[in-house]
Amino acid sequence: MRYLLLSFCLFFLACGSFPKKQHFKIENTSKTSIHNPYFSNKTIDYIYKANIDVYKKSFSGILIIKKIDNQHHRIVFTTEMGNKLFDFSFIKGEFNVNFIIDEMNKSILINILKKDFKVLITEQLKINDTYTLDKTNVFESEIDKKKHFFFIANNQLNKIIRIRNGKEKVVFLFTQINDTIANNIQILHYNIKLNIKLKSI
Amino acid sequence: MRNITVYLFLFLVSVAHAQTSMSSTEAHALKTKVKERAAITKTISSDFIQYKHLDFLNNDIETSGKLIFKTPDLVKWEYMKPFKYSVLFKDDKLYINDEGKKSDINIGSNRLFKQLNTLIINSVKGDMFNAAEFSIEYFKKDNYSLVYFSPKDKKFSKYIKAFHITFNSEGDVIEVKMIESSEDYTKIVFSNKFLNKPLEDALFTP
């Protein structure tokens, strides 16, 4: 009987919400939205040396992200020698594949890249809940109806986590932050073997 | 009146710098000169600056490094700025060294890669005068010759619409521009180019 109770407790703990499991403390704030500044300046060409590892395949090259207008971003990946591997655009929430090489033209991969890039370029996010974890403010928001937690410490956004069923699905890490430029970005997937590393050049 | 003078001046400037088509005799002479030069070229070493132009960017993306070539088919592009990256074409393989991380791709089985490799070697030497593969147009501009090579293979032209190669008066390649179907392009400008300087085989390691 004691074991049964214990297993029930463990079961409920395991099913607990992500903030609970992470020991976030709920916080009351008047803030209603947060701002992701990293790809929000129209005058900047955001250029990164990029490595995309998908299962056993590895693509390296240069990733270019450009805010062309409000609600209009272009994302192009080329080899170091200049050949285009893919060319995507987001216009008013609509996603377009302008070009992609046959080797990468797989709907599963395109869908994942689309979701990941959407997180990188979404600037204004409505806050659903606010928490704290040590000196970090954690804001819960939604992108495409998926729960995302935004970690802000010292006024800098340093992590975004996408959650599914209370578990981390994708983690975005921003390091070597210089004002509004994140010089290092890592996108780590926990459910599939896909990792993206970006280094500003 | 002043406006007319300005327009006339601008018109004259543009005429002075415009490229004009070559006569067939001039084109033939250039072709012969480049082919002769390519035939005696055993090695090439050169610095290069690569400009990636995408129409929506404020500035072209600039990368630079060194190119070495040795007959019959060893080519190494070594990027040094703003990152270290090298690609070596050797024995039907592509060896990549990405900031110390090494990998290779077998290009023997990949027709497109093989074609690209041959094109790279030929474009570095300038000898792409293959009428079966390209439609070719000849122009002159100042002291330079400019040749447009447009691939006839539809599958290939999906990636590259045209190669524009600029030769100096000696028939040496000084610039290669690869234009995509979207009109975006990659331009490679060569400098400090040396022909037939001895190059050890050991330099052609990944």
C-alpha cells in the first residue's frame, strides 16, 4: 500500500507542469509582452557561419537572416563557396520556400526548420504567465499554439524552450550577446537528431 | 542647357565604360590565347576575395583566402577570413576541413559534383570554351575580355544560369562570376596570381 502511494506520488510528480518540475516561482507582473531583439533590425544583415547536423548528415555553410520589412523576413542558407542550399521567406506569418536543393527537400526537415526559424524571428510575444528562477525571469508564451518559455536575465534573452507534454522539445540558446546581437546561437532538438549551431561572422 | 550637358557627359562616360561585343576574329584570338595559356599551366596559386551577392542584403558577404591548383585535377580553396574552411578536390573526392572538423564526400558517383569540379578547374584556367556544353558570348571592356558561358544542361542551369569570366590582356582569369537563376551571384576576384610556381603535393592535403 505504501509503495502504491509512493508510485502515485511519483506519477503525479512526473506529470506535473513544466514550471513546477523546474521549480519556477510564480510571479505577478504588469508586463503583458516581451520582445525578442535578435533579428529585429532592418538595417542589419545578420550573417552566421552555420552547421546543421541531421541524423548522420551534416551541412555546413552560411546562414543569412534579414528583416526586409515589418513582418517580412528572408532566411537563406548557402555553402561556404556560395551555392544556395535553401531560401525561405516569412511574409505576414506566411511561410514560402523560394528554393531548396533536392537533398534537403524533405517536408519533415522543412517543417522543423520553419518552426525553429519562426521562433528566432518572432519579435513580440504575449505573456501568458510569469515566473522566476533564481535571478532569471521566465515568461510563458505561445508560438503557433505551442508553449514556449523565454528566459531573460540582466535584460538579455538567453534561452527559449519549446515544451510538449511537459517536456523540453527544443532548446534555443543565445550566448556571447552583444547589445541586440546574439553572436552564438544553438538550437538543440531533444526528440530528433537535429542540431543547428550558428556563429556570427 | 546645363541638364543636356550633364546628360551628354553621363552618356559619354557610360559609353567609355560599356562593354561591346567582340568580332569573331577577336573572339577567336582570345580563345586561342587562353587555350595556349591553359595548356602550359601546370600550377596556379592565387589569393582570392569572394563576394556573395543577395539582392536583399545591404552588403555583399565577403570571404577571402588562397587558391592552389596543380595539373591534372588537384584544386584547393582555402578560406581564411572570416573563418577557416578548406575544400580540396582530389581523386574524385571532396575533402572538407571546417575549422578542424574534417569530412569527405565521394563525388565519383555524383554527376553534378563531377561536372562542377571540372567547371571549377576549367574556369580557374579560363578554358571553358566547350560549345557543346555552353552557349558562349564574347565582350570587351577597357583592356579586359569578358566571356559569358551559359550551361545548356537544364538540370545544371537550375543552379547556375551563367558564368562570366573576365580575362586580362595576357589571357589570365582575373574574375569569375557565377550567376544563379534568381540573379543572385557569387563573384570571385583573384589577385597575387602566380603561374607554374612549384607546388608540393603535400600542400594538397585536407
